Amino acid sequence: MTPEQQRIAIAEACGYKRVDCPSASLGGGYPINPEPMTYWAEHCWDENGTETIGLPDYLNDLNAMHEAEKVLRPTQVKRFLSELWPIMAASKEAELGTFHATAAQRAEAFLKILNIWKP
């Protein structure tokens, strides 16, 4: 998966909805959907579906990944941790433990346990 595909897949798993944003509304900040979770104009893709506008940078921002991990159910958290370890074991951070996992490593494990990951 490309980094952009990963960001979009994680955002969708976290409840972001794709909306078509007219260019004049970008950055407008008005609610698109009045449901319990409000979707904002900044959270959309361009017309090609390849760039994200306003989505968290899950692959580089640990805080964003920690927020994403909150959507996991308890059984998924156990699977997440067991999936994260082999990813880390392949890197130099392996001896530091899973609490030192990078945002990108956490994103990969997250997508794998949700069966969204594509090599």
C-alpha cells in the first residue's frame, strides 16, 4: 500500500467519511453531516482520490496513531500487539519493546489486524 492509501484506510477505519469538497469549501470548517460524529470539510480527498486534505498523518505522527488505536476493541488490541512485535523484530528497534514502535509500524499492524493491509 502506498502511504496515502494507508492514511485513507486508517482514516476510514476511524470513522472519516469521504466527501466531495468543492475547492471553495476547503478549510471552511463547516459540518457536512449532522450525525453524532460530525464530518468536516477539511476531511476529504481530492477528485483523483490520491491526496488527502486535512487527514491525520498516521504514518509519521504517534499521537494520531494512538487516537486511531482507540477504535480497536479489546480483542483487537491483543491481536494488534501480537502483530506489532514481528514488524518491530525486523527493525533495529526490536530490543526496545513495542512501546518504542514507530507510527508507521503501528499503522501497518493496525491495518493488518483489520484485514485492510495490502503488501
